[in-house]
Amino acid sequence: MHPSESRFGADFASRASAHLETLGATNRGISLAVLTSEDGFEIAAYRAAAVSGRIAAMSSSLQALSEAMTREAGLAGTRCLVIEAENGTIIVLGIDSTAPRMSLAVVASNEETLGTLLWAARNCCKSLEQALQS
């Protein structure tokens, strides 16, 4: 059993995987999407690869750092962290109203525009939040 399955349940991990599959299927530039627990464990992934566990751990840390930076800067409500690279983009979004906290990391090529990627990832986060509540 994967460590996150004992905490969230295999049913939620399966439903989360379906949401990530939909995200990836409708946004062809996405090469990886990972739903992560606040302690850095992979809950579900689209196109899981050898790196998805490491991306999960790093994105969890980045989410925590971005929230801390937001607080230190006197801002509220961290929405996302964007990392733009020469050949693609990584975004990390916190998922509201989850306990323990979860985040979604999405890796996409340059063929995916940032606006489209953010819109799709935010919609995925909303659907994941709803799935967790049901």
C-alpha cells in the first residue's frame, strides 16, 4: 500500500487519478501532474514516472515556502507558484479546504500557454476539492 493510500484511502487516490487523467487529456502540453500531500507524498499522478515522487516532495516544500513568503510580504491567499524554464513551465497550486493540505504540481511544455495551464489546473484543483468532500 502506498503511504498516501492509508491516509486518504485507495478510493480517493483512484478518483484523484481520474481527475489528473482528464487534466492531461484535455491539455496536451502537460507531461506530468502530481497530487501531493503536505508531507511530500505522491497521492496520485498523471503520467507517473521515476521523477513523480521527487517532484511530489519538492512541490510540497515549494508550496510551503510560497505560503511563508506570502505571509512575510503581508499578502494573503497564496494562489500558485510559477516556474518558467526555457522549454516549459511548472506550476504548483495549493488545494483549498483540505486537511491535511494538498497541492498539485503540473509540468508542461511551451506548447501550453500559461493562462490556459493556470485555468485548467485551477479547475482541476476545484474538482479534486469537491471529490475529497464527497
